[in-house]
Amino acid sequence: MAASTVSEKSKGEPSLSDPGAPVRLPGGRDGRDPARAIKRGPSRVPREYVLATQRDRLYDGIVRTVAAHGYTNATVTEICRAAGVTRPAFYEHFEGKEAAFLAAYTHGTDLLLAALEQAYAESVAADWRDAVWRILEILLDVLSGTPAFATMAIVEIEAAGTDARRERVALMRRFCAFFDDAPELPAGLDRGALVDTVIGGVYSSIYQTVALRGAAELPRLLPVLGYFVLAPFGLSAQGGPAADAPRHPRVVLPCMPVFLTADQA
């Protein structure tokens, strides 16, 4: 999956470095919200905007449906109902349920990684330890704030087939970049193997929490995960991030079509 920033995909959106900017992953909105409906009849709204709006609503629809019923039990009919989109419109965008799942997963994880990558770039020059705290805090906060996406992308992906699991592996490999600036390890330790182990451990902890206790509990993991990530590199997690470390934005808006004009927003 190619990394992308919100600023590249949209115009006029708040910056991720703005503390007031929102992060909303697929599943964070109601696809049937009347405010998102496209009015019938003659309109100057371009077809590209209609298709982009339908796709965005379908992302929300599949995430919420899979989170509520499980991937296996989710049907195209239920997804369309949750999105407020017809079946013909669904098949204009996706070949089927698996393709829709993969598209929503890729779109959501790209948004999430863009936020993490920007936060890391903004803080790593000062201190890698604080950068770790910052990206962990964002990761847990964003997932807890969009529980449907957390359930779909972390738990239900197990049932979504080989291609979905392959996408998950690719996603986890992208987290390796956050260890490029970590301190050196003692001689004889395989750095790559250690980084893979740490990433896998963090993912496992998040999975267990979402599956057994719910995404709302994720922020409670921050002290434990901070220690787990920092300790192998000889760094203390005591006290959390530095007092003057910048706080992360609470939200990141989903991408809107670049051709959306101000009067159509």
C-alpha cells in the first residue's frame, strides 16, 4: 500500500499538526446520514463527486456491517442498507464483498499511517523516545475513537481471506520505519528480528484488547506498550513523554475528492 498524506488527497482540510484537526477512519460516520445524501434531479454536481461520495459511504457501510455482524455473516444487501446505496451502485465500485473490505481496509490504514508518519517526522529529530510515545498515543486514541474500524481491521480481517491477511502483513512492515532512528542494540542481536517481534507484540496486545474488552479500552495500554517498545533499546518508559512534547491532534478527516468545490462541501 502506498503511503499518502491527507494534504495530498484533499484541499482545504486541516493539517494533522493542528490540535483541532479531526481523524475519522471508515466506519466513523453513518452512511445514511441525510447530510451526505446527493439530491436527485438536475444538478451541477459532477459524476466523479457522486461516485466518490458513494464510495465513501460504502466504506462506512462495510466497516459498520462487518463490525456488527462479522465478516462471514455480512452481506452485500446489509452493506448497501448501512451505506444508503443501491446494489447496482455497490457493484459499480466493487466486484464483491471481499473487494469492498480490502478497499476500506487499505483506505483506512493509509489514513492512519499518514497520521503516524507525520507525527513521527515532526518529533523524531528531538527525541526518538518521545516520538514512540507520540505515535503509540495517536494509534490507540484513533482506534478507540473508531471502534467499528478497529474491530473490522484488527479482528475480522482474520476471516476475510488470504489477500486481506497479505495486506495486514504489508501494513505491519510499514511500522518498521518507526525504528530506523532507534538506539543501537548490543552486539549479536538481530535488529530486524527484534523489530518484527516488538511490532508483532504490540499488534497482538491491541488485538486481544479489541476482541475481548473493546476498542474503548485501548488507551489504557499506552504505559505497557511504551515500556514494551522502549525497553529492548535500553530506554526507560518511566514518566511517559517529555512534559514539553507536542500533543497529537485528536482527529484526522477522511479524504474528500480534490475536485470538490467550496460550494459543494
